[in-house]
Amino acid sequence: MAGPALQRTPRTPPRRLDAWAQLGGAVVCATGVLSLVADGREVSTLAWTWAGAGLSALAGVALMALCRDGVPRDAGQPVFAGASQAIAGSLGWPVWAVRAVVVALAPLAGVGVVLYAAGSLASALRDSGQRSVEIDWRGSTGVGLLGLAWVLAVRAAGLRAGSDGELYSVLLIGSGLPLFWGASGAGLTNGPDDVHATLRSWLGLLLAIAGAGLVLATTGLFHQAERTIAGTAVALAVLAFVVGPRWLRTTRLLIAERAARERAQERADLADHLHDSVLQTLALIQRRADDPSEVASLSRSQERELRSWLGDGAETMRPRSSLGGALRAAAAAVEDAERVPIEVVLVGDAPLTEPLAALIAATGEALTNAVRHGAPPVSLFCRATDREVTVYVHDRGAGFDLDDIPADRRGVRESIIARTSRHGGTAAIRVRPGAGCEVVLTMARR
Amino acid sequence: MTSAPPAPRAPRVLVVDDHAIFRSGVRAELEGLVQVVGEAGTVADALELARTTRPDVVLLDVHMPDGGGLAVLRGIASELPNVRFLALSVSDSPEDVIELVRAGARGYVTKTVTPSELVDAIVRVATGEAVFSPRLAGFVLDAFSGPAGAASAGDAELDQLTPREQEVLEHIARGYLYKEIAQQLGVSTRTVESHVSAVLRKLSLSNRHQLARWATQHRLVD
């Protein structure tokens, strides 16, 4: 397999920190039991609180140890749902400072947790769905339980703000939503963390719903029929917060996936085309390597095709229905048939008319003559102005004298000269010793 | 690398092209005919090699990453004014070629040019001559054809080609050599060369409105 293998350290004995946390949990738990015993007749709320704190601390540490499996945590790995990192990133603070603020403010009517949830919401809204957060649901639950232990311990120590119902509903919703929002990839990617993401997502959803239920229960909205509308509004608000950011994220992910698919499709099309034409031509060229004119002709026609396919350059600049496009096509046809390259230079252009079509036909005949009887290089130059179109076909051959051409050879006389003059044009053949032979065709534009 | 020693006055050539296959092909063709002092595949390499080797002629690919031939030309020309440039391209796109010639390239040939034609073009560029391929002549005629735009603020003389200059360019486009053109027009070869140089100067100096927007218009004209 490609890529470096994941370095998995062998199972190490529980780390010292975990041992201390377990010890601490046991101490808290023991304190709770002791206070229970000491209280004797009735179970005090304080004792239950301490016992709950101890139990959740123990459960949290155990879950985290299970999740880590002896592997030390990466510095960049999120602890709960990754929101502290997002907040730290946008504020420019160190991550530990954000975490300290969140933890310190958590017991104060859940302010820290609300901050955390806000950070998570912001990052969920900003996220384009490309980033994959690798969080184990067990780790998140463990951290959550530790947090709960912390809140319980602080309350047991006598620091309280707001009612219990408010605090717990804020905590439940505030910790549930980031878990749910953060699990973006669930069901869309087929990564190994799919199970974890799904579990985390359900866990978060349950927490948020429980919190919402608690809000309704503690504010008494359940029991007052006339406030049903208010209750429904609360439920809808929670639902919007639960589903909204997640839906947004999923949509973005889908859009990104579609764009990637389209790019892949384009690449595949290009690869298909290159295979069909270019590779085939290259193969032909290799097989016909002993025939230079065949090789030249193959590569030249492939070049023309590729240029027109790429929609680039002079080949496609003029449509076939124009003088320039038709001249190019005529030159290409002669090139392909006679396997002699023709240098085509066009200045100006004109819409195709009947006289110009005759001019083009005559040009094709002149080009065929030039490549057959003349000598390369063969040039075709056409200049189109508002008044007239002039075509020059020039080759390096010795030229010919009209009088020397047998009367039965109709090429020059009929196909070039007569055809041009029938449409009101002129044709001239100039031979200059050493400078080759040139056919000049002129056609007035109406 | 074994090769016959080039002629004593053979121009020193730097080959700049981002395709290694093409560079080595050109080098093989030119060995012994001119002195290839180096080849560069990137803009940065080209600038560095031009400073150290001080070539007579830079054979310049029009299409290169990081700003292309234009970046190489501007970078070297500002430091080494005596270096001459011959643009070499597989592209037919007139706007790119015109842009390079406007920036100071002394000629333009397509990559399908034969080895002897290429050597001839290099030697001519090295002596300060302008090398117009038929295609470039066509591009330039096209760029200067039609009436000058009303918004043209430049020197009227720079905005137009003289009839003689047009005649010379047309003959180039028709596939004639300078000396043949001279014969046909009844002037000296030197006069033909000076006409071509004048066209080059007009091309780089003209702020003719039409020329600036020429490429776009060109695509729109049927």
C-alpha cells in the first residue's frame, strides 16, 4: 500500500495522569459515600452530587483510556468536537487558553459550553466540508463526562449561578450540538471513522433533544396547554439549530463532490480524445517511420485536428462558412491528398459568396498544381479588403508556360483561368527564374 | 557531447523552452552550425543562464509557465540590451506572437521550421536583421489593416504602414526571400531590410487603438 504505515506504539501501561484521575475519582466517590453515611437518615443532595461527580470522572477516564488504546494524543487532534481549535484559530489565541476559558466558565450557568457551541457553529458554517475531523465518539463522551464531573464538583463546593434545570439543559444542548454538527462526513465518506462519526452524531442528537426536553420540563411548558405555541417554537428552534448547520455542510460537501466528479469527467474526456486520435497517430507514425512523407502528412493532419479540437489558434479562428475558413479547408484537403505541407497566411476575411467559392475552387486547383508539378515550400497568401480578394499561390518550381501545356490538359486553362474569369475575376501566372512560380487570382467583391 | 567545432563567428545561442524533448531536439539540430551555450526550461533558469553565458541570440518559446517568453524577454532585455531574441512557437495565436514582437523580439518562426531555416533565422537575427516568417507578416498586416481607430491618440505615421512597407510584408507572406523582394521591387536588399525594421519599430512604438484591441476584434471578425 502507498503511504507510510501508521506507527502504532505497543500497548503501554495506563499513563500516570490516568492513574491520578482514577485515584481522584475514587477519592471524590469515597467522599460522597462517606457524606452519605455521615448524613445517616436522609440522602443529602450534596452527597449525591459528589457521588455523581466521582462516578462520571471515573467513567470519563475509563472511556478515554479505551479510546486512546495506549496511543499518545496528537497535539492537533481535537479533544471534544474541535471547536476550541477553531476559536483559537480565528482569535489568534493559543488553544490551551481557549480550553481553559471554556472549562473555567462551564459551571457558571454553562457560559463556557455556550461559547464552545458558538465556536462550533461558526466553524460548521464556514467549513467547506473538505476538512475531516477525526474524533472518536468514546473520547468525546469521556471528555464530556469529565466536564460533567467538574461542573458537579464545583456546584457541590457551593459555587452556583442559576437553577439546576437551566444549567443542565444548557450543558446538554451546548455539548450535544457541536458533536452533531461536527460529524460532517457521516454517511457521505467511506472513511474508517464512519462508525465513530455516526455514533457521535447520534450521541450529540440525543444530548440536544434531552436538553430541549429539560428546557420544556423545567419551564413548565409541557403542562400548560395555552403555551403550546411557545413550546412548539422552542422545539422548532432547537430543530433548526440541530439540522441547519449540518444540512448546510452536507450540501457543500455534495457540491464539492459534484465539482470533483465533473473535473474527473473532463479529464477522462481529454484522455479519451488523446487516446483515440493522438496515440493512434503516434502508433501509425512509429509503424510508418520508414516513409518520411507519410510521417509528415500524418503528424500534420493530427496537428490540425488537435488544434481545432482545442479550439485554439488560427485553425478555428475563421468559420468554415467564411472565405478564410474555406481556404484553410481547401489547403488542408490538398495537403492530405498530396502530402506536401502548405504555408497558409490569411489577412482579412469575407463572407462566402458564389464568386468567392469559384475563387476558392480555382485556388485548390492551383495548390494541387503547385505541390504536384512545382517544388516546396508552397505558400498560400490571401488578402481580403472591402473591394477585392487576392490569392497568391507560390511554389519554388521552375514554373510552366501556358503554351507548353498540351491542349487536352484542362487543369490550368479551364479550372483556374476560365473558372475565375467566368465570375468576373482575373488569373495571372508569373514565373521568375530562381524565385519560383506564382499564380495570382483576383476577385472583386460586390 | 561530441560535435564539430562551430564556425568561428557562429552565434552563441541560448535555447529557452519548457519542453526538454524540444530543447534537446533543437540542440541536436543546431550542433556544429551555431554555438549552443545553454538551455533553460524555466523563466528563472533562463535569466540566470543569460547573465552567465551572455548569448548573442535567445531562442525563445512563446508559451512557458511563470509568465512565458514575455517574462524572459523583459527580464533579459532590461539587463543585457545587446541580446537578441528569436521567438519560436507551436502556437498560432497571433496576439501572443504580436505581444512578443512588440516587446522586442527580432523575429518569429514556428516550431515546424526546418533546421536549415532555423539556423538561417538565428544567423540573421544575430546580425541585427529582423526575421519575418510569412505567418508573422500576415499577423502584422492584419494588425495594421483597416482604418485607424478614431480614439487613436498616437502619431499618425506610427499608426499606418506605408504602401511600400505593406508591399514588402505581402511579399514576405507570399513566400519570397528578401533578395527576391528587392529584385521584384527594384530596390536593394538593404532597403527591404530597412522597411522590415521600420515595421518592427512601428509595431513596438504604435499606441494605435486598433492594435491594442486587435486580437479581440480579430476573433470577432468573420
